[in-house]
Amino acid sequence: MTGSELKQLRADLGEAIGRQLTPADMAKLCGLLAGGAETIRRWEVSGPSEAAAKQLRILAMASDRHPILESFNVFDRFDVPEQDRPARRAQFREQMKAEVRRRLAA
């Protein structure tokens, strides 16, 4: 993940949950301690650490602009009726949005 991709992700997640995210919010999502906002600002230039990038790729699934990762995609399996798949994907995205909101509230 590059710095510009991180900036775009901040905008996409903010749009997904209905409010603009600050660098401090992104620091919370990454599990950074106090002062993490400055780290996020640096990462928006150089790119995040590999551990943070992995975590953010998972949280990115809250936004319709980011694909559901293959390791999480259980909706396209043979045992899920095709007509149920869009609703299940939408439900999963809502769960991811709830997780982002939960992490921000903590």
C-alpha cells in the first residue's frame, strides 16, 4: 500500500461510515497509541508498515470501492444460492462498517 492509496482509503472509509476520518481516526484503526496521527501523516507520504497495511486491507472491505478479499469471500461458493449473494455481500460490508465504527468509538 502506497501513501496515496492510504489517503484514498481514509476518504473511502469515511464515505462508507458517513463521516470524514482524521489522521487520528486512522491511527485508532491501525491500533497506534497516542501521537499516532503524526505516524499516519508520514505514512500518507511513504506508505504504512506491512502490518498496518494488512489490517487496513481488511477494514477497506467496508467500502464498496474496495473488493472483498478472496480469503473472506464465501459468497461465491456453490452452496450459496446465486440470488442470495448480493444481499450477503451487502450484509458483510455492513458488518465491516460496524467494525470500523466500533474501533473508532473505543
